Amino acid sequence: YLEGKKFLRKEDFALADKKLRTALPQMDRQHPLFTSLRAQELFLRAASLTDLFSDSILFSSDYRNALVLLDSARQLLPEAAYIYQMRGELYIKLEDFDKGIESFQLAYTLSPKWIYPVYTMAGTYYDKKNYQKAIKYLELALTLDSTMHTLECTKCSFELLSDIYSEQKKYNKALEASNNAMALDTDWVQPY
């Protein structure tokens, strides 16, 4: 998830949360990693409440409960970009786009080489039909990953660029972006 190489399912986060909750009580609270691991446990519990990478609809109370957990994690580990990233995703699910973008921006500020917050900002601007800003962030994301090592976010960046250019009737650019996506993952159906 943090590398952007794979989008995780709710079950993946729940399993990691379960393992961390088993380990934490066995750890001395004075251990230098305890606070960080506790914040990670809160993050994982929040992630396991939601299903951000599917189209399933959850109750807004699930998202709000997850936000409470993330705020607790943020108190413990305010420099953790991944906490702000998930906050942004939850705000987007709650249709609070301004807070979502603000959270993505904080995640990017804390981790300026992480492509995922930049990609999700672009996606949010795309959803709001602000194509100029979406393209700006997609181009930044592709610059951050010029070696194309971050497979999921990079191929999705190309695909989103293709969608934007198609809507703008810039078909040559759309085709080029789709070809770039296909080159990264020949089994992925969407760009075809």
C-alpha cells in the first residue's frame, strides 16, 4: 500500500491489524517503537473498517469511525503521511472534497516522493471535472515515478490521463497514454 505497488483489500488491512494487536500487548510501552506501532495499529483498524479500493458502499458512520481512529493515530504519529492519505480517501468517500484534497496535500508534503497522494489528488480533481489540475497532478505523479517502478499508481495515472484526453477530444494523447498503461501491464483490460 505504501509503495503503491498494490491496492490492498479490507481483509488485508484486517489481517495486519489482527497481527499487530496480538504483538502490541507483549511489548513494553517504553520501547522506542511502541508509539509508532500503536499509531500503525490504529491506522490498520481504521483501514479494516472501510473498503476504500472497492465500489462497495458503506455507511457514513463507518467512515466517520475510521476518521476518529485516524485522528488518534495522527496524535501519536503526526509525521506519518499514510495517515493523512487515508484521511483524504475517507473524506472523499464522505464527499468532503476540500478536506480530502487538504489531507492528500499534507501526505504529499510529508512524503514528497510518494506517488499515491499525488495520484489521488489528480483523481479527485478529475471527479470534480477540473481537468487542468488533474493533468497537472498526473504529470507530477509520472515525474515522481519516472522509472515506472510504482506499478499500480503509474499505470492508473496513464489510464486517467487517457480518460481526460478522451473527454477533451485529444485522441492522439489519449491513445499514447493508453499505450503507456498497456506497456506496464499487458493483462490489464481497461486501457484496451
